[in-house]
Amino acid sequence: MEAADTTEILKSLADDTRLSVVRHLASQHGEVAARDITSDCALALKLSQPTMSHHFAKLVASGVLRERKDGVEKYYRLDTALLTQHGIDATKV
């Protein structure tokens, strides 16, 4: 991977909301429905669903999250292999 990739990953993790999402997913050990992440994180952070969608999109664009769609439902999981390649331990962020 290029240095720019590492920069984008670190930029995406520099936001408190996105960092909360990553921490939440790291504690779940697998794929989680967007609605579950939104209900857990958005309530704690007092954020709307569209705001959470914006943060999911940033994390997906940087490669931190992988997204899977099943009908209208979206599921997210951490790309721990990518994070490890860039020296990031998701369990310690």
C-alpha cells in the first residue's frame, strides 16, 4: 500500500465519531448491522442516522470498514488485515 493510503486511514480514524464506530466493531468481533451500530453509537453521541451514514461512508472509503448489503440492510465489519498492514491494532485504538 502507498503512504497516501495510510494517511487516509489515519484521517478517517481522527474523528471521534468514527473512532467510536471502530471501537464498537472491534468489540463485536465480526459483521454488525448498520442499524445496530447506529442505535448503539448514535444514541450515545446524540447523532442522527444520516450523520452516522456519512461516517460509515468515510470509513468504507478509507478501507477501514467493509460493507455488505442484503436487501435494504447494510452490514459492516472492520478490515483488520488492512489495519494490521498499516500498523494499527483495532483493539487498541
